[in-house]
Amino acid sequence: MSIIDARGLRKEYGTLIAVKDIDLQVEQGQVVGLIGPNGAGKTTLLRILATLLRPTRGKVSVFGFDIEKDYLQIRKQIGYLPDFFNLYNDLTLEECLRFFAKSYEVDSALIGGRIDAALDYVELEDKRNDLIRNLSRGMVQRMGLATLLVRDPDVYLLDEPASGLDPKARIQLREILRKLSSEGKTIVISSHILTELSGFCSHIAIMHRGQIVRHGSVDEIRANMEGAKVVSISVLDQHEEAADLIRNSDLPVTVTDISSSSITTEVRGGREHIASINKLLVQNNIKVYSLSEDKADLEDLYMAISSDQEEQEPA
Amino acid sequence: MKKLIGNNPIIQRYRFSSMRPKQFWMYAAVYIIVVLLLLFINIGARVPSEAIFTQILVFQLLILWVWSASNTSSAIREENADQTYDFFRMLPLSAHQKAVGIMVGKNLVALLFVGINFVLLILFALPSVGFVQLVQLLIMVLSVAFCANTVSLLSSIKIERRKRKSGNILLLLLLLFMIPALLGGIGGLHNSRWGRDVGVSFYIFEIPILLLISSVALYVGCWAYAGIIRKFIKEKECLFTRRGAVLFLLGCEVILLGIIGPQIEGGERLEINYAFWIGSLFVVMLISFGAIRTYDNYWDKSRMLGGKGQSEFLRKMFAHSNSGLAILLFSIWALFSAISATKAGTSAFEAGGVMAVLLLSYMFLVLLIELWALYRPDSENIGVLLSSIFVVYIALPMICAIMFDKDSLMTASPFGLIIYLCEEPPLPTSGLALLLVYHIALCIFPAVKVRQHWLRIRETRELVDREQGS
């Protein structure tokens, strides 16, 4: 059974449809990146999953609990970090964590240890007795995560957790999220900055104008992508001759760049065309020492999908 | 009880922040200075125990009714302005835990001082005030404090994110007017030997005034508490359900008629009757504001009415609308007002005519509310325009009456009409007819716009459904 199961989920604000008939299933241990430009509906979707917004239509369950009827049960088991948040400025870090631990009914005997572990996890142990108002933005963001860690939820819903952070704080945040994902926690994280998510999301859901236009593992989406593959061909010498051969062949290949070390091409269609390029060059005595298909990163996938979407929509 | 107070994390959270030694001792020092000052200035007074009792009572009321109410009202505002409200909403605590947590937690220091004050009050009261009066007084103090705290918390609950901390100006103004009234009230109580000499008729019963005040405060406080719980559970919905609106109004009407009814039978019948009308109509208006259904609500309803013909759609939308509720509330008001008019001996013709004018006047307000609800998604400032229109509608006839020295002009405003009726009855038939025509004319334009907007919702819904189907 999926931990998060949304079917036909729709959220309307008057005539504006923020989330349009979305189906989304998230399994235990998946790290799902919600990608999309501002206004795509990511925050609305996360706030619905966090039980803070009521959907206009559709059914959503988290851990099998209905988000409208059993929202208290759900709130106990999820950790949600909003896009813009602050913490109780008049509390120290320890007091704040104690408050959250008690509110979420963490066993009193465990609270002390959990606070130590959470502060250690986010590397704020030395600030334990400082007031939150004295923390920097990056520290508050990490402390926000600590308020979730202290109660050890099974699901993390993180809305643009890296926004407003400096590069160092971003790296620290990524490390924390990596650790969590390696511990098997289920994470749904939204971002419009793709590099934040590349490398540690197991799945992605690309949102565009309130809809999820692609959803699956990164590899699945990559495999399903139609269009050109980028292939780099490295030859010992005769770069120009090799490029001419490719250009003049009947293969569906376009040479996009020639450098001293490689020829970059775009190959449309299946992988047999890559094999044909190799055969063509070898038959013409070009010394090919490497031929590699560049795997598209999240950014390429997202750009390709969103430009597809733009083309499909009527003007 | 343990979950509500003893083991409530919200109370603990406020204990962390408000009981830090530096802050606590600062408050304690102010408190000790005030108490010492009160004791000091009464050295040599004729009856020192009663004087000290009165002054500590005022001090107690300021803490419980003003300071604690203001603390309570700031809780949600601070959460909102500090961007912590999402965390607060997510806390898996019951709505009761949250409500009690705020009201107790935010006032921990105040409650500590209140506790000490109660001991002092009892010590100084027993020689001069008497046990029964003291108990009645304490019940009244606590009931009104409960009422003030619940109402101020309820009025501060807003889930929209706000960037800056805005003070509750309305509450501050209210408090500003309340303090002189409070001091006057205490003076009156003192003169009436703490209520011993004053009984109030409630229907056929004679009730001590302090207990009547307590009962009314508890009635309002309990409804406000229910409102807080509803707002914490169903955040996006209006404060009153239909049933809640009707029940609350019925209760208010029963209480008001119980208090005013015996007075009507006594002295200035007409004035008291119309005071009851206006007072209870004010409650009806307040409920209408608390039960506003917004555009989103109409939009949701339009889905359920999909496929209905135009007239059936409009009929069902009207039943669902703010205007539909307004008619229901007005009917209840009219029923109780008719009883009071009968007691006052007002002629059926005059009562009916004035009621019809008031109905149209109230419908004009409701139609403005309806326009606000429907047009707000298009224009954020529509509220300013509509409230200006309403202020002009209320105030302009009165101003004109003064400027042109013609009293009948003031009848174009509902308040002016009541003043006129109290001072110069009765209103001639032609004047009443003119007023009816004037109010019907006022209502026509907003009613047409509301109807148009409902039909536009229907069209848009059909369009969206068609798009979805294809």
C-alpha cells in the first residue's frame, strides 16, 4: 500500500485551479522531488498532503488515513516544513525541541536523547541554549528540520527547504536530507531549483500548471523521454573528417559541437543509430576510442518536458 | 483535565518564555509595588478594609478583563506574524487543548497575580462585604473574564498569513471605552452595597444583578468558546453554521426579551420597545457577519447544482446564500419584536410598517455583504467601497436632518427612524410608504448584480465541467 495516495486531487480557488486532478502515489522510502516553476501547484499540493488545506475534490490518504476525517492521526506521523516559516523566537533551541517533542507525544524518557540527537544531526549542538531569535536564516532552516527530527516522523514533506539559504547552508541541508533518505525515510520535497534535487531523489514528479505531467523514477522518466540523445564521440585524430562523415551519412544524427577531444552529436531515435555511427567511423578508418551517451540530468529532463507541454497547449 | 492544563504542551511552551527569572521578577516587582501602594494610601481611611477591597477589585478586573484579554488576543496574531502558525495548526493536539493552552499559557503571570489578589480580596471583603455578595462578585468577575478571553481569542483567529504584527485596534478602542465604564460600574456596585440592593427582573423572576451579568457573560463566553473550537477544527469555514446562527440568535432574543420585557410593561414603553428592536437587530447583523459564505463557498455549491435549470439554480443558490440566512434570522427577530411590540401596545400597522422598513434596510446591508463575497476575488478593495456606501446610507440622512433642520429626513436611516419614532410618533402612512419605496429602490441594484453574478458562476461552472468532460 502506498504511504501517500492521492487520486483525482483537485484544489480550486474560485475559478483558479491550483491543483488539477492529480494522481500521486508515494511508497515507503521513496524520495520524491516535486519540480515545477513558481505557481505550478507544488505548495498547494504539499499543504493538502500536510492536512493544512482541504481539497476541493478527490481522495487523499496518508498511511491509509483520510486527510479530511483523520487529519489528527496524519499530523502525528508526518513532518511538514512550510516554504516560509519561523520558529518560536522567544524559546531556546532546547525548549523549542522539547515543546515539539511533547506536543507530538514523544515518550518523556526519550525526549532528552532525541533532542541531543536532533541538534547533533543539524550541527547546532553548540547553540542549544541560545534563543532562536539569535540564529541566522540557515540555522533556523536547519532548526526547522530538527523540530521534525526530534519526533522522528515517517514522512517528511519539505516545501522549498533550501530557499533563501547561502551555498554552504544548502550543502549542509542536502547532507541532512541524504542521511535521512539513507535511513529509509519517505521524503517529498519541492523545489524550483533543479540542482538542489539532482542526485538524491529516487523519483520525480514534474508539475506544470497544476498537473503532474511526469511521475516516476528518474531512470523511468529518462527512458520514456522521446527526442534526441546527446552522444559524445572521441576520436584520436581526424576530427573534421569524422564529423563530415557523420554529417553526410543518412543517419538521423546532427553534429552540434567539435572540440579537440570529441565530437558532440544529437541522435534521434533508438540506440541502433549510435551503433551505426560507430560502424561508419570504424569502416572509414577513424580511430574511435570512446562513444558515450550523456545521461540527461534533472534539469535537461525538466526543460524537455516543460517545452513539450508548452508546445502541446493551444496558444 | 490533565491533558487540558496539567500536561498541556502549549502551557509549557508559554511557561518557558514568560517565566524566565528576569521577566518574572520584573512583573513581580510591579505587582508588589502596586499592592504596597494600595495598602499605603489607605492608612487612616474610614473603613480601610472596604477601601482596599474596592481598589484591589479594580486592580483584579484590570488584570483579568483587560491585560489577560489582550494577552490572549495577541497569541494567534503573533503566531501569524512570526510565521509559526502553520506549526501551531499542525500540532496534533485537540482544539480544546489549543484553546485552553493559549488562554492559560498566555496568562500564566497574570493568573498568578490574580490568585494572590483573590486571597487579598477574601481577606478584606469578609469584614465589610459579606460572604454571599463576595461569592456573587467572584462568580461575576470570573464569568466576564472567561467571556472577555474567549471573545478576544476568537476575534484574533485568522489563518491568512500576515507579514506584520497589527494590533487589534478595535479591541484597544473597546478597552479604552471599557475602562471608564468599568470604574463607573464598580462605583455603582459599591453604592448598591455590592449588588445587595439591586435586583433585576428577568421575565417573572427577580435575579441579583451580579448573577444576571454572570449568566449573560457565560452565555456569550460559551458560544465564543464553541466558536474557537470550530475555528480550530474547520479553519476555512465561517464562524456560524446555519443551526448555530439560529440557536445563538434564539438565545440572545430570549435573554434580551427577558431583561427588557418587564421594563416595557413598566415605564417608557415605546422607547424601550424600539431599543429592544435595535439592540436585537444589531445581534442579527453581527451573526450575519459571522456566517458569511464566500465566493469559494458559492463555487463549491455550484458543482452540486450542476445540470439544474436557471430558476432552480437561483432558488437553491438563494437558499444557500447569505441572503437566505438573513431572511431566516430576520424572521426570528420579527417574531420576538412582535412580542415586545404587543407588550408595548404598539399598533400592528405601525409595527408592521417599521418592521418592513427595517427588513429592507437589513437586506440592503446583506446584499452589500453578498456583493463583497462575490466580488472580492476580482477586487481586494471592494470592501472599502461597500462599507463606505453603508456608512453614507446610515449617516447621510441624519446629517441632512440636522443641516436642513427637518427631522423627517433622518427616517431614511434605520437608526434615525428609531430615534424619530421614539421622539415624534407616529410616522404618517405616506412617510412609511415613501420609506418602503426608497429602500426597495436601494436594494434593486445590488440584488440585480448578485443575481447576475450567481448566473455567471453557473455559466463558468458549466464551462469548466464541459472542458473537464472533453
